[in-house]
Amino acid sequence: MAEAAARKVDRLDLAPRFTQQDAIRLNNLFRGTSTEEMLRTVLGEHMVGEVAVVSSFGAESAALLHLVASVDPSVPVLFLDTGKHFPETLAYRDTLVARLGLTDFRNLRPDADVLAARDASELRWSYDPDGCCDIRKVAPLARGLEGFDASITGRKAFQAKTRNALPRFEIDTADAQGRLKVNPLADWTRADLDAYFARHDLPMHPLVAQGYPSIGCAPCTSMVKPGEDPRAGRWRGWDKTECGIHTPIADGDPNQPSF
């Protein structure tokens, strides 16, 4: 299947930015192809231009990072260092970068002047989580992705009801220029992840065992009770399900992911 996909590469319009039709064609092209084969073709054939991985180094991040590193450890990996992460996340980040041999890791931080002007108290998360995410995640990522044609994310359909129609390829509606977004693990299940971690002896994020199946910034992440949605501990008590890096820049519900 990978060879067949590679033969079709020249039929895809590889303009610097992509259209919805391009995303549909890619989803059709790789239907029935394993995640590993798809990544080998997409990255190996350079078929979607310049690509970066966006990773939270959270509960399940090691699987995607291992997959990408197995194909090409020089693919840039972007981490949003918000200044609000659990210390365990920062230590886990450093462990994975070293263990997987990621050679182009990029630590993206918020603009210091913007923080001073809009969050001098460091407490914006407590009364305006959307605004906090905007200055600590959305804006830094927009800057970090400049020059890239596509980004790879670790999102999965099972993580939340708002992601249950997640495709492998989509247009990044948080980017006005039509950047492509690739979700290699879109159709993976919890069992798939567990099996991959075990097969490759990947270390787990230390907070997972403490009841954190989804891990973001410390002030806005709480433990999840048995039977709850895996992302129930994110922004608990707020009408908010996404940080904003996966949501449209205009129109629609700002808390709904782009499909």
C-alpha cells in the first residue's frame, strides 16, 4: 500500500498551502494504510512540504514522537512552554527528547512583553482561561509554525466527544493560510496506545498513574474519576474543551476543534 501511495504522490497538488479538497484526497489516498506506512510515505516523500510535530509531551505523546523519530528524528518538534506546566511534564519532555534522539526540538515560550502587559499577575488562567491560552499557547505556536506547510498532532478521536469525527488529514482552520494538519493517531484506541507503549518499552508520563489521563498546564488540569471522559480534568468547571490551537480563528464555536 505504501508503494501504491508513493506512486500517486505526483497527482496531488502540493501548493505551499492546502485546500479542503487536498485534505479529502489525502484521506482517501491513505485509507486502509497503517499509521507507520502513512508516516513513512508522507515524511519520506516530503509530500506535504515542510512539516513540524506539535507535542504537549503529555500522557500519550511518546507514541507519536516515537513513530515520527522512527522515520526521521530530524523532523522539528515544537513544545509550548507556557510557564505553567507541571514540573513532571518538563522532566518527561527532556527524557523523551534524549531517549528518542529528537535532533530539532524547539521550546516555544510566550512573548515576555505580552505577558507583562496582559498577565502581569500570572493569574489570568483563573478568570480568563481562553485569554491565558491565547497568549501562552496560540500566539507562540502561530509564530513557531511560520514557514511550515503542515503540522503533525497527537489528537485521537477517543479522547473526547468533540473529537469523535477526527480525520487523519484536515485543514488547520486556526491558520488563515490553509496549513495542513496531520493526525496520525486519529483512529487509534486506548488499547492501541497501550500496546504500542508496551511493544517499544516507552516511558509513561509520571502523572498518568496518579489519575491524569490528559495533562495540560498545572492550574487548569485536575484528576479524572473512573468513567469520566479522558479530558474531563481539563478546565474543569469551565465551558471550555480546547486550548485554542486546534480551533478556528473566526466563526463557529471557539471551543470546538476543527474537523
